[in-house]
Amino acid sequence: MDVVRSRRRRLFQALQKLGADFPVALWSGRAPAKNFPANRHYFRANSHFLYFAGLGIENAVIVMDAGSDRTTLFWDEPGPDDALWHGPEPSRDQVAAAVGADDARALGDVYKFIDGGASIYLPDPGARLAQEAVLGRSLSTSPEPEGIDGVLAQAIVEVRLRHDEFAIAEIKKAIAVSIQTHKLGIQSTKNSQLESHVCAKMEEVIYGNQCGTAYNSIVTIAGEVLHNNCYHNPLGRDDLLLADVGAETALGWASDITRTWPVSGKFSPTQKALYDVVLDAHDQGIAAVKPGADYREIHLLVSCVLAGGLVDLGILKGNPESLVDSDAHALFFPHGVGHLMGLDVHDMEDLGDVSGYGPGRVRSDRFGLGFLRLSRILEPNMVVTIEPGFYQVPAILNNSEWRDRYSEMVNWDRLADFSDVRGIRIEDDVLVTETGNEVLTADLPADTDSIEGLMLR
Amino acid sequence: MDVVRSRRRRLFQALQKLGADFPVALWSGRAPAKNFPANRHYFRANSHFLYFAGLGIENAVIVMDAGSDRTTLFWDEPGPDDALWHGPEPSRDQVAAAVGADDARALGDVYKFIDGGASIYLPDPGARLAQEAVLGRSLSTSPEPEGIDGVLAQAIVEVRLRHDEFAIAEIKKAIAVSIQTHKLGIQSTKNSQLESHVCAKMEEVIYGNQCGTAYNSIVTIAGEVLHNNCYHNPLGRDDLLLADVGAETALGWASDITRTWPVSGKFSPTQKALYDVVLDAHDQGIAAVKPGADYREIHLLVSCVLAGGLVDLGILKGNPESLVDSDAHALFFPHGVGHLMGLDVHDMEDLGDVSGYGPGRVRSDRFGLGFLRLSRILEPNMVVTIEPGFYQVPAILNNSEWRDRYSEMVNWDRLADFSDVRGIRIEDDVLVTETGNEVLTADLPADTDSIEGLMLR
């Protein structure tokens, strides 16, 4: 409770700095229905609400008033029938106490308390409608909040960018579960025939620990499909299995880990060669994480290490820096090196680049930079992922325009020697400290020897 | 493809019988976003779309025209960037072929083809808005479709009430996975400390078999909370564990099974006594399922068997029929004996009582009947659940109004002897055949000896 009060105080200060004195209303959201109202997806509260209220209760609003330094909870107790179906629920006063609210009122009264107030819209269009009705105005549908909502977004980013101790402890909890998850995934591969078998084993660890998945798990032999959420492929002995799986705690704090391992238990020489290039990029990227470092430069550094490794293997030709300048690395590493992590796996991505991009920075339209989600000077208590990869994406490599553009820089014949690698990614979560960084996921090894060792168990 | 064509033909005939000749548009829906657009709940297509299109593709519409006997698919192929993130997708023509559509067009063109057409609204308010924009009119927000949409709902119910062979085969697939799931849940209890451990083990079977959960799993020692979706309780040696868990196939066909077992591996004498009452009601309910039987009467029969059993145990006092007439059974069995099952676990519940209640029938406001979801004359190829239970719900048993009303009918002192029973439910899925019924879930035993035997393994 002290935690959320201190967060709210910091929000008020951030708003004040921006010259803003409007009240702020945050909605928790509702579980969306699947086929009919009684059959719902599980409830995941909006992250801004979770951050400033500290608990995820459905269909609630908090109004925070910087002027009076007061927070009011708006929430209706479920009807008497509800106890039969969903068990006893806390009272409004109990919820208000848990939230550290100064006052508690009926949900229907919100509109009386947010005259001229700002909000962040929920991603669900139906929920946004309800917000608009209460606020008495339209919310922007552009990717980034505008007007007073844009000012609020800036203030929220200012507060949420650097994590407090409570948040870091929660992230560590999520990571501990994810490490167990990955170890079991690696170990259970030898007894699995399908991607779905490994994925289900991994998620069992997450659910058994009363966590949720921070994002839809990726467990696939088709690692070149970056957000692959199908699990139907059989595991072939020559395949690499890429698993990008992370738990989130009951309070919504995320973790985000990727490992790639050989189904057979043994990397082939070509797999090991490419894996070690990615690992080197990963290690050098992590080493560069520290206060004052520019995350965009870390992305370029990692790209350069990758390009250099591919030159050494004879896949790329030329000087690593020039290859990166011409985006040749992006043929094989088309995404960014990572992102902020916190209550969202891509923290505050709902605010567009207000969160990921520092003042005055805009997304590049370069092939090798356009997917970079984070471009900021790093500060203590930020948590970022470092996740380089190597992929052979048919949609990229068979694109005749790109083949022409990079014809001099790629040795396609040599590349063909590495056909047993579809996708490799190695991803860890890194806390920026006062003096450097702490790899929060360090207990899960990433080198090929350790991974092969885990598979023997 | 022949299956969906035949379903559409039956829909056209049903519409014709109702004197309707409007075109019908069905939307598949979209996966709802969690915190930001790139982080979504998994996609579950709308059941009516799934039924008549035969596959669950996101953001598609089919328009079925009874007059011309033609079906048109409206769907946009993902952009080129999409292949990087989500892998290669089928072309519009490939999807149209899979759906057996006569024509395929851009999603934006739907509005040109459904002038005066009817639809069923999606449960998501944002999705409904999009439907309204395309249809050029408002869709009813009452629980049941109205106007031409109400006529369409009637026709859909007429077609979907009785399952075709393909559907029954899919339901059997889902049930086979659910039976494995429950067996593992029963067996893994001895090595589990928390509800979440058993739940995660059970869901691992579902996900490993590339199925989804047909509804949010209930795995709880607090069986008296009917739709309990929390899993944090420790398993006590004296507890009964109630698991209501069902798989749905990749095409969305459901199963729905409940078993209740003792954490210790052995029912106590009081647990066994009450369990056998519920089992007797369950068996007699199933025996009554046949063509021509009135499902409402089965509910009352089951209630009567329960009441009789409770009289025998000294918990209720009086004549079973009169006890049921006065709803005394509902103190301990407050829900209905079951529901339709198909593509939805409560099949077509999005259509309100148009699906569950036969012509001229309306919900009772009686305590013991108001939650009955199905009141129809049974016909061959319907699938229903039979799921009696016994619960000690504090919100009911401590309600002073009810305690007064039923003071003469309940022996509260005797009830106190059964304090180690919070909730028992036994649920099976039953296909109505030409001559009687087939218990589709028969391979999962329900008697106490068999359950104790499974726990020994």
C-alpha cells in the first residue's frame, strides 16, 4: 500500500513538472467474453491500473487527484447471486483499503469526479467506448495518446521507466519461475514428439506456480517465424527448438526468456557455429548495458558483432560496420535487440513510442532499425531485454529486391551449408544498476555446453 | 467442406420454413488485446462462424445467401511484414476453398453484400460496433437477438441443436483428451500440494494434445463455489477436490467433465455417503435421457433423487416430491442438471433462451428452476450434460430468510455431521440416440471404488 502511494506521489510530481493539474482516471478493464458472456478469457488488469492501484480487480476505476493528493476507488460489489458462482468477494471498503484509497464510491459515480480529467485508453474498443462515455469526450485512436492524455502518458512513463524495489522483487519472482520453466522444457524435449508437448510441459510450471504467461508462448522448430504461436510441428532430430516463454506474477510483473536448443541433445557443427555467433553478440550486448549507455547503440553494437561473426563464417562479405550501415545484418536479424520490461513484457508499449523512444527520438525507417522498440539513454532501475538472433526467413531471403540489393554482401552458396538453422534467439533480462548491470536471468545458462548438459539429465 | 455446405443448406431450409429470405452475415471475430495490441489473448473464433465456415480464421466474414444458395468469404490477406512475425499465411483463395465459398472478396466490401441482412452479434462490444457499421443499423443489446436477427437465431438453433456426424466425431475427440486429463488429475493429486499443481497437470494434457480449454478450468477444494477459477488453496488431507475441466478441439468442439475425488485417496464415510447420493441422481438422470424425454423433467427427477437421498441420510425431512416442489433440494443443488453441449460448452448460450428453451417455454423464477439452462424435448443427436451436485454454500445456508423458510425441512444438526463435504459434482456428456442414449464420457469411471483405484496407481 505504501508502494502504490509512493508511486502515485511520484506521478503527481511528474505531472506538476509538466505543468499539469488535471485529475487522472485509470480503468482496470474486464475479462473479454469468448462465445458468450459466461465463458471468458482470463482477466488481466490494465497495467497502468495495476501499477498505481497495486491489485487487479475487474471493472474498477481509480481517480487520482494531484491537487488534493487524494485517490478515490470506484467499484461495485458483486450482487448476492455472485457469491454462489464466484465465491465470497471483498467489500468495497476492503478493496479501497488494499488500494490505499482515501475514498470509495459506486462505479456509476466516476463521471462526477473527473471533469477535465485525463486517462489512458484501454486497448479494447468496447472498453474505450465506456471510458469515452464517462469522460464525456473522445479518446484519440492514434497509436499515441494526445492532448492532456499525451501529457499524462509522459508523466506515467517518467514514473514507470525506473522500477521500485517492490517491482524488481516481483520481476525476480517471475524470472525464477521462468528459469524453472526453461530447464524443464530443455529436459523434457527428449521425451516429446511435438512442439505442443514441450510447450505444455513448460506452461505447466508457470500455471502450477500460480503465474500466468506474460505473452503467448513461442515453442517452435520454425524459429524464423518471430511470433509463432502454433505448436503442431513434430520435433525432428536435426531441428533446433526455440522457446520464448515467460511467466508473469499474479500482480502482473513480467519475465521474458528465450533459449534455443537442439532436439537431439547435441548441436550440429553448423548449428553450434551460428549459435556461438549469436551468443557472442548477446554477451557483448549485455556487457554494454549500464547507466548512460544509449540502447540504440547497443542494438548497433550487437548487429555489428553478429555481422562480424557471419563474415568469419563466410556468410557475409565485407566490413562489419559497413554491413550494418547498409542493413545487411538485418537479412538475418530483422528485429530489435530488445525492449523495456516491467508490468508489460514490452513495458508500456500501449503508449506507443512515448515509452520506448527518448525525447526528440523517432523511429528510423531503416530496414535494420525500424523494429527497434527501445531507443533511450539507460538509467538505473530500468529493466531491458537483450535478445539477438539469427533467422533464415524465406519472406526475406527469397525477396528478389533484397537479394539484388545485397547480392555482393551475401555468399548464398556458403549460407546453404547452414540449412539446419531456421532460427536462433538467446534472450535475457537485464537490470541497469548504479554501476553497470545485473543479469536477472543469470541462473539459466546459455552456452552450448551447459545446454547440452541440461539435456542429458 | 461438404460438411459446412450441408450445414448451410440446412440453414437455408430452416430460414425458408420461417418465411425468411434475407442474407446472413457471420463474423469470426478477433483475438482481444491484453495490455497492448501485440499482446493478445488467444483467438477463439465465434461459434456460429466456426459452424458454418468450418474453420477459425481471424477477422473474416461469411455472407450466406439463401436466395442464390451462394456463400461469399470476406477476408484480407495479411500484409508482407506479417510473414516475418506470424509465418506464411494461406491466400484468400485458399481460405475460400477451405470454407467451400463460391466467391472471395476484400473484407471492406462486406457492406455491399448484406443489404437487409441479418447477423448474430459478437459478445465483444467493440466487435459489435464494427458489425453495426457494416450492417448500417443497430444490433439489439438485449440478451436475445430481435427482429430479423431473432429469426436468424431461431433458424441457427434449429440447425445446431442436433449434431451431424462430423460434430459428434469432434466432440468424441475432445472427450478422449478430457478423460486422459481427468485420469492424470486424479493420479497426480498425491504428489500435489496446491490446487494449481493439479490444475496445471490437467491442462498440460489438454495443451499437449493441441486442444484448448472449453472453459476456464475449475479445480478446487472449495467446490461450493460453482465457477471457482482460483487455484491457490493448499490441498488438505480431508478435502474433496472438485475438477470441472474440459478440452475443446482445434475446431472448437467442446467437452465438459466433472469428477470429485478425495485428496487423501480415500473417501471418508460421510463423503462417500453424500457422493453416492449424487452418483445415484447422476445415474438416474442419465438413464432418463432419450428421445422424447423432457429435459426439465429430468432436472426434477434428479432433484427428487437427491432429495430422497438426503432424506435417507437424515439431512432433509419429508417427502422427496414435496421437498422438490418447495425447492428445498436447491439449498444443496442450486444449479440446473445440465445444458446443451457442442461448439460452445453451453451450446448457443449467446442466443439466450432461444437455444435452451423450447417453443413456448420460459425460465421459471423458482429458486430450484431459475438456473436451469435447458428445457426442451430431447431429440436424437443432441448432446447434453448431466451434472447433479451437492454443495454447502455459505451464502445460501447462512441466509436467514432461507433458514426460516426451510426450518422444518432441514435437520441442521445432522447436516453438521457432513462438514467435510463442501462441494461434489459428477458430470458426464450424453448423446441422445434414436433409441436412448450413449454416454460419451463412459470411459471415465465415476464410482468411488474406481476413483480410489485410480488414485492408487
